[in-house]
Amino acid sequence: MKRQYTYALAAGLIAIGMSVFAYKWLVLGFPVQRNQETPVWTIESAISFDSGPGSIKVNLHIPTLTPGFRTLNENPVSRGYGFSLNYGTGGREAQWAIRRADGPQTIYYRISVYGDASNKQSDTTPPFPPMPSINEPFRTAVDVLVADVKEHSADTASFTSELLRRMNDPSPDPNVELLRSEAKTSVDFVQTVTTILAYARFPARMVHGLKLEGRQSDAQILTWLEVHDGNDWRNFNPSTGAEDLPANFLVWWRGNESLVSVEGGSNVKVSFAVQDNYLETVAIANTQAEQRGTSMSDLSLYSLPIQTQAVYSVLLMIPIGALVMVFLRNFIGIDAFGTFMPVLIALAFRETKLFWGVVLFALLVALGLSIRFLLERLRLLLVPRLTAVLIVVVILMLLISLVSHRLGTETGLSVALFPMVIVAMTIERMSVVWEERGAVDAMRAGFGSLLVAIIAYIFMGLSWLEHLIFTFPELLLVTLALALISGRYTGYRLLELRRFRALAGN
């Protein structure tokens, strides 16, 4: 029963840890790789106009549904204007209002977005558009064109592509030429196409946006065509009829309405500027968590002061070193002094680096062990003897640091970061084993402790693993589960197979 309880508890810990990890990674966007950056585009819309004698109200269409993008932040920049967000037929609208203003006015709206392929378009299925009212002779031209296009198409997509191909034909027939005569601009052209599609009972609309690429001081609005096929909105290039959407195309607004309307002003001009930069993905994920109102942003270690983060980046790797030691002792069978002493030695190696850490550790233990055997002749009690060994270790550290400084190398100065008590206890423990079980067992345990410390140092020094544990500390629950499962192992250790190979032959 206890075994089943242990496995059930471990499974629960793994489920909780992996669930939180998956949510932070897949939903909030926390990066699993270190130093990962995400391109962020900042788009600024400037509205300039001349104020009139009365009150002023400005309405600007702003992004609502942006497939492939998520909003990082947005803010208006204006002086003395009241600001509010509303929803209209074309999506969201930013509204500025002021009782009175004098002279030329400029209002800014700024939004920062980043790419997110998981953000899909999710509009509901629109109703069939009402039959548009078309006067003659345009109605007859539309009738003939629609009938002809239907004969050469099979579904919504093929009908739209064929219609656009005919509308863009450099040598159009008289019907197409008549319909194109009213389209003076690209927006008028797309509007004509949406009217024809509505006449053919296909829901269609104009979509306006910006192509985000590098820095642009005068970005231009592009008008695209969206047609609903009964399941999804499909985008078409109005110039070629190809079904696609430009790369990094940010949808600004949809519909036939004008981008901006100004009540109480004249000479309205709108311009767009785009700037690209890169932000750490962690910062974006924290912002995303705050926008969603989830507690993950409060529980994130990135919200701690930087100095505290540096401490926890080291402490969180201790369980990894402890798990390595569990594996090496319970499954491999490496003998070592103490349970966590090799892990603490591995922490010291992070300061001295591996080679010099091993050299300094071996030197301190060798010298301290010699002093310990000299103290044995004095027949001291345990606590005074440990105190004497500790004092000797500190003196040895001091001497090594002074000598290394004189020799022009600063590596020895890091020896002071070694856990002095751990080194003193290692010396004491090794000397006791030496007396009780002999020099061979003592040396084997000493080398085993050093080997475990080296392997633990390698795992604790993996930068990608350190980032993963720091960003997703819930993975420590998985580490705990693995430790619990390891605690139920009662089989042979790998090194014991050599000892009992004679029994295998029998």
C-alpha cells in the first residue's frame, strides 16, 4: 500500500508541475530557451487637423482582431483631450473629445504588437449580405459577370479568385470595363468587388492594415479582401486574386468606413510610422500574464529584485544536484561522505571553476587530514577537535590566498568561498573512516565525494537547465516526484553487480 501511495503522490506532483509548466509555456509564452527575444513592432498613428470654433470629437479605428499578432500595450498621446474606447461596425474605435481647442492639433495613438501564430481569427459566421441596390446599366453588367464567373468556379474561393482575375484583366470585356470605370482608387476597386460578391450572395468585406517590415516613417495602409466560405474568413489579394495575406500584415480595421472622422475640425491628415525592436520573451510573457489577470505574474521569480533573483538562480539548482547524487548513490552505488556535502562542494566549484576547485579541494583535504592526524595524538574531545580542524582550515585558506596573490593568480582568492564547515567535516569524517575501516575505504569515499561533486557541478552549471528551472520553478515538483520514486528502489546498484558476479555464474 505504501508503494502505491508513493507512486500516486509522485504522479500527482508530476501532473501538477507539468500542467503549470505547459500553461506558462504554451498559453502565457514563457520561453524554454535562454536569452530568447521576440520582435516587437510599435505603430504610431498621427492625426493632424485644424480646430474649429466649437467642440472637437475625433474617432479613429484601431486594431481589434489581429490574426497572428497579440497586443503588448497601447496608449493615446494627447494633451487636454478626454479619451475612451468604443466598439463600432468596423471594430474598436479610439475617441478623443475636448470642449475647445485653438490652432493646429495633433493627436497620437501608439500600439505595440508581437507575432503569435496561435492567435487565430475567430469571428462568428456572418449572415448573408442584403442584396445591394445597383442601378442600370451596372446591374446588367453585374448579372452577366456573376453568371459567367459561376460557370467557371466551384466554390467560394474559386469564385472569388476568378472574379478578381477578370476584374484585373488588362484587356477586360465591356462589362468589367464598365464596372471598373467607377473605381478611382484601390479602395474603390475593392469596394466594387465586395458589392459584386454581395450580389452573388457571398459575405465579403474590406480589410485594411499595415505590412510590418523594419522601420517606416510613412507606412501606407493596404486594403485587402476577406470572403467568408461558410466556415472561415479567407483573404484574397485584390490585385492578383491569389489567396494569401502579406507576411506580418497587421489588420487595423475592417469595413467600408473611413479610418478617421473629425467633428469640429478640418484639413484632416493621418500618417503612420512603424518601428521594430526586440524584447526579451520573458518580459512579454510577464506582460501577457498581467493582461490576463493571472496570478502567474505575481508568482514569477522575475518579479523579485535582481539581487534576490541572483540568489535563487543558485539555490534552485541545489535540488538538481541532490537528484544527481540520489541517482549516483542509489542506482550506481558510488560511495561518498554525507548526503549533501558533495552538492555543497559543487556549489563552491561554481565560483572557483572546476579545475581549480578540484585542485584546491584536494589540497585543503590533504593538508587538513595531515593536521587532523597530528591532533589525534592530543586525544581531544569531538567538539574541540572539530573546532581545531575548522581553525586550521581557515588558516590554510588564508595561506593559499596569500600565496596565490603573490604568484599573480587570483584563482586562489576564491577558495574563501568554499564552505569551511563542510571541508572541516569532510576532513573529520575521512579521518574517522581511515581509522575504522582503513585507508582504502577512506580514499574511496573521498574520491567518490569528489566525483559526485564534479558530476553535480556539470549538471548544475547547464545554462539552459538553470534558465528552465528559474523560469518554471514548478518543475521542482517533478524533481521531487523523481526523488520519491527513487526512494522505493531496492534493487542492486550498478557497481554491486561486479561484487556479486560470482553468484550470477551459479
